[in-house]
Amino acid sequence: MSDYSFPVSVTIEPTATEPALGTFLERLHGWVVTVDHKRLGILYILYSTFFLLVAGAEALLIRLQLAYPLNHVLSAQVYNRFFTMHGTTMVFLVGMPFLFGFANYIVPLQIGARDMAFPRLNAFSFWLTAFGGLLLYYSFLGGAGLFGVGNAPDVGWFAYAPLTERSFSPGHATDYWALALIVSGFGTLGTAINIIATVISMRCKGMTLMRMPLFTWLLFVVSMLTLVTITPLTAAQFMLLIDRYLGGHFFDTQAGGSSLIWIHFFWIFGHPEVYVLVLPAFAIANEIIPVFCRKAIFGYPAMVAASVAIMFVSLGVWAHHMFTVGMTSASNAFFTLSTMLVGVPTGIKIFNWIATLWGGRIRFTTPMLFCIGFLFQFLIAGLTGIMLSVSPWDWQLHNSYFVIAHFHYVLVGAIVFCIFAAIYYWYPKATGRLMDETLGKWHFWLFLIGFHVTFDTMHLLGLLGMPRSIYTYQPDRGWNFINLVVSFGGLIQGIAVLIFAYNFILSYWRGKVAGDDPWDAWTLEWATSSPPPVYNFEELPEVHSRRPLWDLKHPDDPDWEYES
Amino acid sequence: MRVVPTRCLTCLGSAAACLLSTTTLLAQNRTPTTLAPASTPAHQIFDLSIFVAAITGGIFLVVGGLLAIALYRFRARTTDPAGEPAQIYGSTQIELAWTVIPILIVVVLFLTTARIIFAVQDAPKPKTALDVTVIGHQFWWEFRYPKFAIVTANELHIPVSSVSTPEATFLKLTSADVDHSFWIPQLAGKTDLIANRVNSTWMDPQRPGLYLGQCAQFCGSQHALMLLRVYVDTPDQFAAWIKNQQQPARQDPEATAGRSIFETQACMNCHTISGTAATGRFGPDLTHLMSRETLASGAMENTPANLREWIKSPDTFKRGALMPAMQLNDRQLDAVTAYLETLK
């Protein structure tokens, strides 16, 4: 996009060519043993793209079954496995690895470091996560163990005990589920520790905490949040396995255990988990929106403060998933208030993004279009979140399709849109080639239409009393037409994702050559070549403001004169 | 007991109501919609929801509108002067303003909500209230009326409430196995059924009729066919229903063959039929099976053909239901069906 080259005091000449490529096996070996943060980042992203397609296919089968009342495409058992696997996969094998993949690739570049603080831990974490995913999917082959043919977990992604106890879930499917999450959870913890250490100790000269790009700041916050959220989940999974194998009774209600303890553990993990996923989406928007409206982010300190505030408040809202379990009215009131309060820092962010757009010159490139979709959809998701925080209304909406619609607005409308934006935005950095803009716009518009056809109408199903997790429904409930529309929207989204996959693969060979800085951006990752050499920067950069490349491009009007 | 939204929001509220009523148009007469409340807790929730929808709708219009204006007004044009637009880094006053305004909105929403939480959840129980105990099972509902010594399943009968004779029904809910959730959208919000724990909810339906709902907490393979029917009866209907349910099971001399099969096969281990040897509690009480309109927790109509097929092969209708196929031969099936058909 930029047609001039700026004085490159901090970078090196175009990439020193990689050592001779070698045979296929040698290259494969190179990827398996790599400790390079960029290669690991790419591995994470390929891994999660693969599972995105798998879990997307599961979603389409779910929608095929629900397109008509009393449909027989899937049996009850198979349907229950698919919605369990869809949810588990999307959260643990798609959402988190995608975001940690971007963190891996971008954070060291943005802070002017040569690699993560612990490169070997980084590789170890990736392979743990990958192994967790394989373990989960192996359950399709080995889930029923000696009891019979293959079987995947069918207890829902929230896996409420005592349904997961041996008396209600015999066989090994639930064990695979628990073990997979323990294993990938350790991988996630390793990466979180690594990002924290990297941000604290690896920043280049001049990069104070308050000069870090917001992407790095938010990933730093997310990593701290991850440390405190994955831990209770892992603990609960261990307790579940103790129940199942060592005769424990934590959740075994028939022996006096408590179902409620599992529910608490799960949501103490589960709610902050939403922020673990959505804060990186904010992080991506924080990078892309300023670049494509050609303005500095509005209210940088407020954005940092709001992210930290979200982190803390999100730790005190978990029981809004539990308004129907019979808490006292005082508890219901408390969690209503704490949940509503999350809306305040989140609102600040949305206002700051609008203020950033205000007075800019907005370029509607594919990454920017996805970010704009994110802004509208996240606004709506936030407002339906407020509706759900109203506990009496939640007594109606809880576990209905309204909730499904709400959290898909967050997970797809906000997070997946930002993930697509990030892929279009950083693909040229990682491969040296731009993704095709025309296909990108087809992808955007089709996905946007499919998304709204599916999830807007899903809210109505919830208001009309359709509960979640049901494999079929009665034809006399007035849900038939809307369900057909929802399924049709799913199909449109599927087509859009196929266009994306085609573009993603084809652009690697056919894409326009990008150059170092195709978007005329301002953060350090654009100061090195595309793709960056293994050592990132020949000479470690020194920065004086939040936008080092702005300073380079505008020596007469540098940022540091305005930042306090 | 209905809540009247504050005057200034009535206008926005009615706009939201219009929006919701388009949804109502999609609803059919059997739809368990949350938008046509028929009992005090459901009414209170509905009125609150209109208020909240109005406020959040207003926020959406303002913020979404600003966003749309920004995108349109500040789009890049070919006529733009060269160079970058003016860089603006922030403003403390503006940040403060858009921190304080949302906090004020939260305070209003919270206080309104808290009032309804306490009003619904801590409503005093009238002395005359009907008590019903609801026990969730994989995949059916057990209803016990302690005052009347009645046990039934899947179809709950409760009296209608009117201004002259207010009749509230207070439910105690628990589970025999995994977690379930009791939800009749038109009558009240949902309440979970959890083993080793007793929850409660209440309703005072104002229109007689049939209200549908279903289990709202995933509870295993046939969660989707754990359907729930609530019959709101007029006082006469309700009295007649109680009277019939209190009778012991009919002993029809023509159906003794079926009865003896029922009592000698494993049927009796799980089902109760009062006045016989069958006292099992694992499955639904069948003493007045024929007073129910559906079988298998609403999975199908209660017709002789369906009943026979259900006994022969429960998997046909509800694969994963815990009732086993008893491997009865045709003669036995006919006899058992004929016997069960006498249990009016």
C-alpha cells in the first residue's frame, strides 16, 4: 500500500535466505523440532484452522438435524456427541490456539525481541496442546474402550456432573474428554507463563509498559487471566477422574457428592474463559482499526485500564451462569450487579474505537471490514449480555436458544470475525504475500450474511421457548420455520469459510508480493522483512513512542512529542 | 402485582413491545413462548424484560448510530488531501463522561432488577397454596401431591387462579439422578432440579388450559424428549381430577391376565400400580395411566397402539430411555396393553 520506503535504521536488508530446503522429511523434521516463535505461531494457526473446519462441519451436521422437526439425520446419541465435540473443539482447539498462535507470532516482533523468553517451553506447550486435540478426537475410535464400538463424549461441553460420573457415563468417552482438557490445559498454562515472561523481560530498549502496542498489552493481560482460569478447570478434571477411577465422591450425588461444586468450578473457569477469548479479539481490533483509519488509537491509557478492569471484574461474575440453580436472592442480585459492571469497561472500549474512527480516513480493506463487523456484532452481544445479566429474565432465557445466539455473537460475531481480520492482516507478514482482496470481500459479505441469518433468528427461538442441547423438537411448537432459516444461514457461513480456505491456500503461491509493510502500519513487526528472518531483527530496535514506525515515517511530527 | 415501568420509558417500552410482538406472530397456539405470560412470576419477568429491552435498544440506537455515522462520514475519498489525518490521542474529559454515563445506567438497571428478584423469589407463600414435589428422572417427571397422597408423572395438574379465589402452586424440586431443569415459559422462569438439593418455584396461572415446556438442562441421551405438560384446571376440573387420582387402581376382572403378567415380569420392579404387588419407583406411577394424554414424557399420544409398541420396543420412540424391551410375545403384549388400558 505504501509506495515509499522509509529509512530503515532499525532493520536489516531483506531476509538472508534460509539454509537449503532439503528433502521433504528434513523440512518436516525442521518444523517438528522448531523452537522458533514464528514457526510455532504458524503451527498453532494451521492446527486451529484445521479444527475450525472440523468443528464447523460438526455444526453443519447439527443444523442439518435441526432443520426439520422430528428429523432423523442423526440419532440422539450421535447428535449429543456432535454438539459436545463442537463446543469443546471450538473453545479449546480453535479459539485458544488461534489466539495464542497470533500471540506467539506477533508479540516478540512487536516488542522488538528475537524470540519468546522460553523457546523450548514454547515448543513443549504447542505439542501438549496438539496432543490434547488428538486425544479428544481419538475418542471417536477408542471412546467406548472395551464396551463396544467407538464413541465420543456426549455430556455437553460444560459436562455437568453427575452426568459425567461412571453410573451415567460408562465407557471411556468422558475420560478422553477430561484428559484431553487436562493435557491441552497444561500447554495453555505453559504458553501463558511464556508470554508473561516475554513481555516483562524481553522488551527492546525504550519500550516501557505504556509504550507497548495494545495487542501485546492485551495478550499480557489475557495470559495472566489464563493462569487463574485454566487452573480451576484442571483441578475439577482431576477431581472428576478421581471420582471415576479412585472411588472419590466429589460430584457423585448418589454418594453424597455435590453437583453444584462442579458447576461452580466449571464456571469459575468458564466465564473468565470468555474474556480469555475475547480480549485477544479486542487486541486484534486495537491494531487493525487505527491502521486502516490512519489515526492513533484514541485513549490508549483508558484502553489499557479498561482491559485490566475487565480482567478483574470477570473473575467475579461466574455465577451468572447459575441463576437457575437455586441461589439466594441476595446472591442473584450480587451477580446481576457484577455482570452489569463488566459492561462499563467494555463500553469504554467501544466508545474509544468509535472515537478512533472519528476524523479518520477509513480504508475498507478486508481486515478492516471484518473489524467493522466485529464492532457492530460485539455491541449487540454486549447488550444481549446485559439482558442475560438481569437474573429474572435469565430465568427465562437461560439454556434457551437466546443464550446460544448470545454467545455465538461473542464467539463468532466478535472473536471469529477478529481472527479472520487478523489472518488477512498478518498473512503478508508471515508468508510475504497478500491474500486476495476480491475473494476476501466475498468471504466477508457471505460470512456476514450467513452469520446474521443464523444467529439473529436464533434469538427468537429462545424467546419462543426452545431449549438448547435438544436433538429434535416437536412440530407443533412454532419453531419449524425459524429453525429452517437458521440452518440455511449455517450453510451460507459454510460456503464463506470454504472461500476463505481456498484463498488462504492459494494466496501462498499466487498472492501479490507484499513487501515489508503492505498496510503502511506503525508497529515493529512491519519494520522487518516479510517473512521475518529467524532472528527477527538484525539489530535490536530502540523505540521512543507507541508507534515507532510513525516516528520513522514522520520525523517532523513524531509521536513522542505528544505522549506523556 | 404487575410492575408498571416508569413513565419516561413507557414510550420506548412500547416500541420494544412492538418488536417483541412481531416475534409473537411467529408463535402458534402451542408455542411455549416467554412473550405471552399467564402467571404472576412470568408477568413480572416479562414487564422487566420490556424495560431492559427498551434501555438496551436505546443504547444500541445511539452507539450503533454513531458508529454508522463515523464509518460513512470518515470513509477515505479520492479527494482527500495528501498525508495523514490529524492525530488525536485522547481526552480525559471525554473518557470520564463515557465512564460515568454507563455507570448510571447500570445503577438504574440493577435497582429495577433487584426489585423483581426479591419480588419473585421471596414471594410469601399463601396458607392456601398447593404444594407439589417435582422429582426429575432420566427422562421423565415425577409429581407428588403430599396433601392429597397423589403420585403422577409428566402431566402436572394445577388449579387456575382468579381474583376472587387466588390459587398459587408452590413447587419443591429435586432430582433422582442427574441435573434437570423445570421450565414452563408462560408460567414462570426455569428452576433446576439437582440431587441432594431442594429448590423451589411458584406459579399462579390466570387462564385455564394446557401449557407446554420441557427439560432445560441437558440430562443425557433423551433430554430432548423429556417434555413437560401443565394442565391448568378450573376449580371443578381440578377437584374431579384429584378425586379420580385418589382412587386406587381399577381392578377390571376382564384384565386379570395382563395384571398377572405385569406382576410376574420385571415391570413391577420399576412401576407402581396401587393395590397390586407392583411398588417400584424407578419409573412412572401407572395407577391412573389412562388419565394422561401422552406416553413416555410427552413423546407420543396415549393410544392403545402406541402403548403396545412402547412396551414392545421403547427404543422405537425414545432410544436411550431407561425402560428395557421386556421381550414379551404378542399374546402377552396384548394382555398387558389391555390391562393398562383399564387404569383410568
